Amino acid sequence: MLWLTQLHKRLVQSDMQQITIVLMLLAMAILAMSWPASSSLANNSWYVLEPFKLSLLCFLALVYGTFAISLREAHFSLSALFFLNVLTLPLSLFSYSYSFPSAPLLWAVGIGFLDIAAFFALGQLLMRLLKSVRLMALAPISIMLLVMGVVGLELRFPTLPLSPYTSLLQTSLSHLAIAMLLNLYTLRLISPKILQDEAFN
């Protein structure tokens, strides 16, 4: 009950409330606009909705991971992003059932949670690096450079899908391995010690 109470407090904070509203509105708008006007046309709504949604959530995970000031804040910000992914899951499943993508349903659903946690871990690692060299003021620029780096590597090596946008379109063992490796770092947030509101060093 304590954990649910803390998660609720995080979800009702103004930043998360605004993100929830914007995410839901954009998801419904994208689904409506990408839905075919005729049943004779191919339904590609999932290919538009899901990569957009996951890319946005992963970017938010990267930002919150970078600027989290305590283990408690990091844990509940990540939990809130997981909740938003679950909240939009009905729209994702609805579009999936009509789009018939090549990616299996288990991959389409599961890789989203892994990628969100992975980008959160990247944010934490970036924060620790910038703090170690006393350059946290460069965090916003560093985040954008990291995003550009991920996209650039993916363009340079097409067989190595790194971004959440392309990871959804096909199963990739290399992407899964990278995500799982970063998730091992994120697992520290699940420890009960976070409830002690321990600050990052």
C-alpha cells in the first residue's frame, strides 16, 4: 500500500499529469488520423501509433533518468512511465489487432517496457558521468547528443536496431541483449532501499 501511495503521489504531480493528458490526446489523434477511410485499404495504424508512443516514453525516461535527484524519485518516475505505457496499452492492442504486424504480440508489448527501463538507465549513467566531471549544466545538450548518437549508429549499422522506433518493427536479439544489459542496471531501483529516499552520490 505504501508503494501504491507513493506512485499515486508521483502520478498526480503537475508534470506527470500534463504528460498523461498530452500522451493520451496524441495517441488517440494519431490512431484516428492513421485509420484507413475504407476497409479495403491496408490498416497501418499500429506502425504509426506504437513507434511514436514508445519513442516519446523512452525520451521521457532518458530525461527523468538524467535529472532524478534521489533513488526514490528515480524509482517512482520510472514506475509512472510504466503506468503510462499500460494506460495506452488498450489503444496499442486495438491497432495491433487490425494492422497484423510481423512482430509477435509478446515482443510488441514486452519490448516497450524493456526499452523504457533501458533509456532510464542511460539517463542515470549520463547523470553520473556529468556529475563526475561537474558538467550537469550541459545535461540538456548531452541528452540531445545521446539521442542523435543512437539514431546515427542505427543509420550507420542498419542491422543493429538501437532506437525504440525500429525495435518494434522486427524482433532483434542484439537489441534485446542491449536492453537487458541496461535493465540490469535499472533493477537497482526495485530495491526496498529506495523507500529510504537515499540521494544519489
